[in-house]
Amino acid sequence: PQQSSTNRLDGMIGRELAEYRIVAELAEGGMGVVYRGERITDGMPVAIKVLRQELVGKSDERIRFIREAMIYTKLVHPNLIRFYAFRFVKDLGFCLVTELMQGRDLEELITYNPGPLPLQQALDITLQLCAGLSAAHQAGIIHRDLKPGNIFLVAQDDGTEFVKIFDFGIGKLFEQEEESAQVTMYGAALGTPLYMAPEQIKGNLELLGPATDIYAVGVMLFQLITGKLPFTGNTPMAILAAHLQTEPPLLRKYQRYLAGTGLEDLVNRLMAKEPMDRPASIEDVKEDLWEARLVLAPDDLGATMFEMPNISQLQEIVGAQEESTTEKAAPETQEKPVAVLMLREAQGEREVGWLLPDGHLQIGSSLHSSVRIRNKGLAPKHASMYCSPQGWITISRAQDAVVRVNGAAVVSMVVREGDSITLGEAELRLHFFPKS
């Protein structure tokens, strides 16, 4: 019989697991119990997931838990949950330690805010979801169980919410699958019916790949935009049959103003029955979403700048804004820079580029780069930086280039104040301007 929650708490609270201590119980699921913990040395809060005692003796469950830990070691991106440690503790079993996220999951947002989200919010959540998925796919990992309950919205100090993907319990290392066929089939059947791709429902293992996650993104995006699920039924089997046989409705059925838009076409392609008919990669999805975001849900500032002005031009713009009290500036000159990119040199740091909302910087050794750096190891087109309309900044590597953020090689990620960026032998950092 299952141990009661009270008895389990009596035995777990205060227990030390190597360098971590259990503080309180947070949640209990079918596979494990999640506790709030802290690092003993400095009190840093963490989440500690412990495999349920009655499952420790089941090899399939142990393999799933160990696989989840293996996957987390490969995930390094701001939109993915941060992994700290994996431990085996005598008399307790396997424990997985990750960052402790404060906020709410997407399922809670949908539950307590029935109906469609504002289009801008729906697209911004999905864009961050795509950024995290892109990093996972680049690392050779698919999630296989994407749903609102596995998307966390971390509360930020400025009132915004930052997306984190978690629970890779049935994730798959699709470039080097070493699990048994039995466990793979078990995992393939564990996805949530409301968001499962047709190939996953059929158990077609050779077709499980990035397109499987892309399908789930399409279902969630449809739900966020319309407040409705594209495939429903009175039973799980009816829902699965709808995924297999029923064409997804168009956005126009619930949001007439989106009829004929690129966004409507994109959402429809995301939910195509055949994986080959969906977008080729999550990066392609992200690009199409940005275009839709700029056209259909622009910010109040209306950033329309396609080319970054040089620093002297920006200084003139900012100076003119501060001095002008009687004449309203043109829309282009209302954009204030979000951050400045600094290059570290022997004599100190110097400014090499500014970032405006919706602005891009191309960094490399080429004369045509908006930020030209001639340090050793830089390719002609080495990396690009993009500042979203909301003010968060991403850096992406060019093909075959190496970009490191805080020492870790990245493909694309969000950078923040104080992050160290290394391109070849060049060291850079971002300095963010305070929000007015």
C-alpha cells in the first residue's frame, strides 16, 4: 500500500541528500515526489525530485528516471529548466536536483483565464517555447510530452513571465537511442492525448522526431489564440481518433480577423497529419512567428527599424529626445536603446554596438558586419544578436561558428546583464540601460 503523505513528510523534511537538504513537499505525481530543497552551503533554493519508493524496484521506471537526468545534463538554455545534480541516496534511491521555479505553469494560466489570450501574449509565450525547444533539438533531444502543464511561467521582478520547459521524463535522445524497445514503446504511449502527434499515437517510433514536438506546439498555440482545443472528444480514444482523422479547424473559425493571414497558415501546417508536411524545424517556426508578431501584434512603440544606425547616430537621437520639449519625434527616433555591447580590451572596455527594440546586430570580421571585430578566431559572419520588442536579447551563432556564454557553447540563447560572451578570442558583455 502507498505510504501516506503525512508519514512520508515526517521522514523526509530536514533530510540531507549529499550537499542538499529537503525543506518541504511541493507536489506529488505518478512517478515521483517533488520537494523544495536548499543547498546546504549557501541556502540556494532548489527542487528535488525523488522516485516514488514503490517504483524503485521497477526497471522501466528507473530507466525513465535515469534517462531524464541524462537529458537534463545536455540542456543549457534560459528557456529550459536548469539542472544541478543527480544522486543515488541509500534507503531512498534516485534524486534529481534542478532549479526551483517560482510562478505558475501554463495550464494554470489557461484554467484561470478561460478564453483566448491577447495575441501578443500568446505569441510571446510560444516564441520563448520555440527558443527552448530549438536548444533541446540542437542537443539531440525531443520532449514527446509537451503540454501546458509542462510549460512554466517564471515570475520576473518587472511583472513579466519567463517561459521554462520542464519534465523531460519521456524525452528521447533521438540521435543515440539506447533504451530497450519495451521502454521506448511505453514512453511513446505516455504523451497527453490532447497534444499527441499522429505518429506518436500510432507508435511509429521511426517517425518520432522534432516534428512531434512541433505538432504539440501547434495545438497549444491554437489553444492560446482561440481559447479552444482543435481536437476534442468525450473519451481519450475519441480525442486520439480526432488527431488521426480530423483536419484541424482554421483560426478564422474563432478569430475572424486572422483569416488568410500567415499565422493562420502556420498554425495549420504545425498540425499537419504527416511529419513531413510540418515546418522543417522549430527554428523555421520561430522565424514565422516573429514575422506574425511584428505584423499582427506590434508593440505600442511600433519598432519598424530594419538597419541599426551607428553609435554616433544613436547618440544624436537620444540627445535630441532629451532636449526636445515642443516637437514630437518621428516614430523611428522614439526608440531608445535597450543595451550596449561592450568589447573587452587590454585598456578596458569600449562600445561596439547598441541594440534597439526589434533591432539586429551582425557580428563578425567582415567589413559588412554591423559590428566588426578583428580579434583572432572570428568568422566573417560569426554571430547575430536580436533585441525583442519586449527588450530581451538573444545571441545566435552562424553556421559552424562557436559562441560561448559564461563558458558554455550555445546555439541560440537569451543573454542578460553580466553574461560573458566569447567569440573566438573576443570577449564581450552586454550593459543594459535602466528602464525609464
